[in-house]
Amino acid sequence: MKSSPLCLVASLLLLAPLVVPAAEPPPAPVKAAPPATMAELLAASQPADWRALDPENTLYLELTNGRVVIELAPAYAPRHVANVKALAREHYWDGLAMLRAQENYVVQWGDPDAEKPALARPVKTAQRTLPPEFERAVDPGLPFVRLPDGDVYAPEVGFSAGFPVARDPRAGKTWLIHTYGMVGAGRDEAVDSGGGTELYVCIGQAPRQLDRNVTLLGRVVQGMEWLTTLPRGTAAMGFYQLPAQRAPIKSVRVAADVPPAERSALELLRTDTPLFQQLIAARRNRREAWYHYPAGRIDISAVPLPVR
Amino acid sequence: MKSSPLCLVASLLLLAPLVVPAAEPPPAPVKAAPPATMAELLAASQPADWRALDPENTLYLELTNGRVVIELAPAYAPRHVANVKALAREHYWDGLAMLRAQENYVVQWGDPDAEKPALARPVKTAQRTLPPEFERAVDPGLPFVRLPDGDVYAPEVGFSAGFPVARDPRAGKTWLIHTYGMVGAGRDEAVDSGGGTELYVCIGQAPRQLDRNVTLLGRVVQGMEWLTTLPRGTAAMGFYQLPAQRAPIKSVRVAADVPPAERSALELLRTDTPLFQQLIAARRNRREAWYHYPAGRIDISAVPLPVR
């Protein structure tokens, strides 16, 4: 398995020009004025700016090519998170497969025989379906770092404990939103027909039209490349036509159940710190020399969530 | 080469639920009230709602796995489009390679030896660099279909002749924007250091911070899956570390130079029609039975541009 912290590398690399730079004359003296660049901010970060993943709320999806690390969001989908952990602990997905890879939309995995009662993998201690957890009441105890530039879809957007969220202060509601790498529980037409046995990950442009239509329960923090590079399925909705086309799932485990030596030692940048506010400022007004026109604004889907 | 119209399929599939639907009872009678669904609108479309690609402004990037079809945008980047066509016509890219695939950002191709004068592929009739074409003056003669829900980055966004664009009416300027599948001319730090010899395609969340920082010159209308599934490069910025990791480019051709029988016969939905307005309405308020909560709004990056 590749162990390079791709998310961080990818985030850092957004700083960089789109062509390999030619040898340049020595740079001009660094501007002293804020905002700094993200690279400068991360280089100056302190241990308290980072948080370790909680092994009890981390999933490892083990594919042939590598490990996908998912942080679960019990504050937003407590029943779905508990159910997905129960499914992992009964080894529900082991030996099942990636079912779907649809260009600019989602990959999805689960039991290809789920609709065939005689063949479907049994669900033992977990639940096959659950009531939806599309939104929750705003809790003043949950941190919320609001972004300053608005949002096309929601009255307010920002970050809460590392996850992208929206809020409607008048309704007193908040919900996880569909950005790149977010993980949700697929469902059929009935809103209570999901539960986590089929999980999907957003692999393209943020499909925000799904917000409050599906229960989101986590986010991929490492290993997106093992999902995004899967061959696209050629049947309707990107499903694979033939069983042999489906990438097998070796296992899905709760990190706490994996021997410590085999865990992915990752830290995520906290989103409730002054440093994260500086990072947002740095990304709204890019100071890297390559940039000609700093946007001065940022969409929530474009805010990096560094991992190391 | 796969010839299925993936863009259309992918767009249509966004209508569909995230889980294979179980066998359902017969659906209730279709609601008569507008807005319809996109599927209904496309089924009712007339020939005049579609336009053929202009072979003189279409590029075929031929990879080992298949063909990537790019529509060029001479109205927005006339010099870059002319230069890219000149490069294709001198077979500049034939035998060169994909240089870079960076997760949730871009893939990029060109000459891996471009910075080594002794080894670099010569540019013959074309130009190696050009002044930037980051924006242009608003031309009342160019159609502009404005989206109703605003934008985080620009005063106005919408579609012009099939391309996603932004406008600043006070400055009288308009520009192509970075959404999924848009094609641009990589550049070094100097704004006039690009010209089209290295081209990139956006493969993840729309990197709107690049707007007006790089010259966009077209959009992939078919074959995105051959780019998005490329293994990610593991060197800085997603560049490949070893030459053997780079997917080779068989050729890049202007469609007009390809025998008619070998061209991809594609039509794109026009964006300056009442039908396209209805499609936007249908995508803002999803009427498909699966949707529990129609967003009532849409981001420009989420508007499908159907291809058949």
C-alpha cells in the first residue's frame, strides 16, 4: 500500500504552477504582509494545530491497490456511523466489491446480490435500513467556522470538527454537505431504505443537489486515488456490467480493531483554530508568485483539509 | 475506442438513485406540472435543440485506451486556439505523453523534455508562447444565458455558445471558467509563458481560483474517463516520476483533418434555447421521485451539458 500522505501533498500542490517551472532567477524578497501562503502556514504550524484520527471513528477500506481511510462523523449521523461500524465488525463487506464508478459523480460499494434474497449477504448484528439522518439541530457546543463568501445552496457554510457543513440558522438545522471525498449511505427511493450497507464516495464536482437527500456519514482522508482511478462502469449509472469488472474489497475494518502497528498514523489539521482561519485567508487571496489574479473569495468545496 | 456517448449517459445518470432500485410497483401518474425532468426534456427535444461540433474547432486526443474529444473556444481564446490547431497540424504532440495526473485537480500533457533545449521537441509553424487570453470584452453579439442563483467567484455566470463563462458587467469583461473538463494552456510564472504546448484538463472539483490566471481554450465533451482514471503521479504536483509511468499520446488531430468516417459524430445540446432554460429549471428543482428535497438552486459547475 502506498503510504504517502496524498491528501496533504495534493493540497500543497494546489499552490504550484501548472507547468514545471523553468529555472528562475532568485525570487524577490518574500512579502512580509499577510496573508501568507498555505505552505508557509503549515510549515509554521504547532502540534496543537493538528488532531489525530480517533481509531474508533475511522474505517479502513482495503482494496487490492491500497487502503482508503475514512473519518466517520458520529456528531452528524450517529445511527448510521454505529451501523457502519457494526457492519465492519461483522465483516459484512469482506469479499464484496466495488459496484459502481460513474464519471464525475460517485463510486459505490456493497453486495452485488443485495436485491436477491437467496444470495444476499446476511446482516447479522447491524441493521439493513435506518431512518434518515439528513440534518440535525444546531448544537451551540459544536464548533462552526463559517466561510465568508456565501454559498449557492445554503444560507451558511463552514466547517465543524473537520467536516464541511451547511446551516440554516432560522430553521436551527445543520447538515453535512456533498463535497469531494464525502461518504454517504446509498438508498433506494424511500428515504428510510438506506442504512450503510451500500456506501458511496463523491469523486467529481461536488453534487450538492444531494444535500439533505442522502445520509452522509464521513469523509475520505487518504486514498482517494484508489477510488477515482477505478475504471468507469459502462452500465446504467456507472454500474459494472460483469462481475469480473468489479474491484474486490479485501476488508473494511474499524481502525480500533486493527493492530496499532498496521494503522495509518494520520493527523488532520484542526478546523477550529486561528491557523485554519489564516489558511482560509491564504486560499482566498493566493500570494504565490504564480497567481496573477487572486480571487478574493472561496467556495467551501475548494477549501483544503490538510492531512499529514 | 469506446464510442458510447458517456457525457450524455453520465449526465442522465445524475437523475438516478444512488442504489440500484429494487423492483418497484408501477409508478404513480407522471406529474403534469413543470419543471419536467431532464430525461423528459431530452426525450422531447427537437433537432434544432442540438448543434454539431465544428470539425475545424474540435481536437481529438488519441490515447491508448480511447479518444478524448475537445471542443475549442475560438470566441474566448482565438490566438491560443489557432496555435493549438497549428501545433496539432505539425504533429507536435504525437509520441509525447501525459506528464501529470494530480488527484482532484488536473491532468496535463506535453513534452517531458520541454525544459531541455537539446532534447525539446521543436515548434515549427506554431508559437511556443503567446500573450495571455484570460478574459475578453463583453460582446453583445455573443449569447449569454445567465444562471439565476449567483456564484461565489463572479458577479454573473452562465453559458455562452456551450461554454461556462463569468461576466463582470461593470468592467465589461467576460471569461471562460474552470469547471470539470475545461481545457487550458499551462504556463510558468510569467503570464505570457504559456501558449498551448502543455495543455491541462480539470478532473476534480472546479478549481475556480485559476479563473483569469490561465488561458482556457476548450472543453472535453467526450472521453473524460480516459483522463480521470490515469494513475496519479507520485512526484510533486502529480507529475510522473519515471518515463514509463507516462501514458503515451498516439496523436492529437484537428477533427477536420481526420477522414469523415473516423470522426466522432457528436451533437451538443444548444445553450441558447428555451429547452436549455427548461433544463436548468429541471436541475434546480429535481422532480425525480428519488429526490426528497429539491435544492431550488444550482451552481454553474453542476449544470449538465448533454452530448449525444
